[in-house]
Amino acid sequence: MAECVTELERCYPPSWAQSWDAVGLAVGDPNMPVQHVLFAVDPVVEVVREAVDRGAQLLVTHHPLFLRGVHGVAETSAGGRVVATAIRGGLALFSAHTNADVACPGVSDALADALGLSVVEPLGGLSGGPSGDLPGDSPQPGNGGLGRVGDLAEAEPLRAFCARVAAALPATAGGVRTTGDPDRPVRRIAVCGGSGGELIAAAARAGADALVTADGRHHHVLDAVAAYDVALVDVAHWASEWPWLHSASARLRAGLAGRGRTVNTTVSGLVTDPWRWHAASSWPGEPDRDRADQDDRAEAGPAVTDAAGSNACGAQ
């Protein structure tokens, strides 16, 4: 176990994590032997059970189990059930989160590779670490900051690119959505696994036609599309980070092989995106304005009048 942790922390140094983050070994004995490692995005109890059923001794997740202080791990809480299930199953839990986001190769490199981008380079986002270094700070070897930018082999319509994204990532209820004209050509693409909408300005500076990321928020997206000529392609948070699991497992195997050690690794097939179903809107492309006006009048109801026929404001 200790050698697995050492190798993972060599690839994803804990010092690169943000100050609010909680990375590293959360459950388990550093001295226990490890033969099988399962990789997953989220440390939920279903994934822990999967790891135990597969005979794994170590579960490596992208997201940490606890990001806030806790005062107990009773099985009456979700986190408590994860801890108890892991301990009963002889399973350790390790996470690499914001330190894996900025690592090179890291989460965004894996996303760029999945989308078929070439000549991939750092986007110029935050370089990580407890201080949240600003773009332009001296880079650290292996730390590419948040986000990557690269090129498609040739330009393609935005709608075709969105279909490419949907085909490259695991299916989720939310699928892929985008701002902008679906027929506009795109070639230079910025990516950020997880919540990276704040990188829209960096994407524009890098000459990107589109930014692929997750967790688009209404007001932020409105402001972004008004300020920058960059299409925001929004995908599920879980799906955007899932490609990294294969990269991380390969790096662990290669690093341990260099030490003369061998472990089996697998990637979880469980979908832990919390959204489970999506109903497409039945409205046409534009709202029916006549229908909306009728609905507004219906909701307003008749004017309230007194016995003399005046309304409640006193007007005749």
C-alpha cells in the first residue's frame, strides 16, 4: 500500500492541491499488501461495494470522501457507510483531486485525448497549490495548471463536434449541450475536466473556438457568451473526468513496474453521475408568445372590484 501511495503522490503531488481540498489516503493501513486497485470518479458506497466484490485492496477516486470536517462516521451517514463498508471489506481509499486536475498529464489531458485533440498545451489556468497561483506564475515541472487547449485535425460544425463529444464520453442523462450557432465551424478546442467555466477568458485568449467543461451555471453562461466568442460545450461533471481513470491507472502500473512491483488495475463501470433521467422539452425552438401571453392573463385572474365597481386601487 505504501508504495502505491508513494507512486500516486509522485504523479499527483499533494502540494499541488488547493488549500480547501482533502487528498491522499483517507481509509486503510499503509502497510497492507495490494494486488488489485480499482479506479473511480466518486467514493460512493456502490463503488466501494464494487471494489470489494472485485477483490480490490485499494480504491483510487478522483473526488475525496470528505471535503468538510466530520465528527463521526456512523453508518447513519453516507460517508459513514462508505468508511464502514471499506473497512469491513479490507479496502483502502485514496483520492487525487485538484492535484490531478493540474498535473500534466492529468484530468484535462485525458479529456483532450478522448476528444482527439492534437498539439495539446496548457491553457493558462490556475497552476494549483494552496495559494491558488495565478496564471503567469512560474510553472512547476509536471504542473500544467487548469485546462488544456489543442486542435482537431480539421474544422467541423459545432453540432458535429458535440456529437464527437457525446461519442467520446460515457453516456449520461444530461448528454451534451452547447451555446452558439450549431453550424459554426470549430477547430481549436479548450477543455477542462470538472467545473471549468471560469476559464472562458483564458480559452478566448488562446484562440479557442469552444470550451468543453461541466457544471455550466445560468448567469455565468449568459455573461460568458455575451463577453466572448467561444462556444461553451457543457457535459456531465462525472463524464468529463472519467477518461482520467484510465490514464491514472496506467501511470500507477508503469511507476510500480519501475520499482519491480506489479498490481492489477481496473476502472469502475458504474455511472455515478447523480442525474438519472432526462425529458426533452416539447416546446419548439422559440416559445409560443401568444400562448405565453394567454397564460400570463389567466394567472392574473379577473380584476378585483368593490361594490361600486372600482378596482382595488380606487380607479373607475
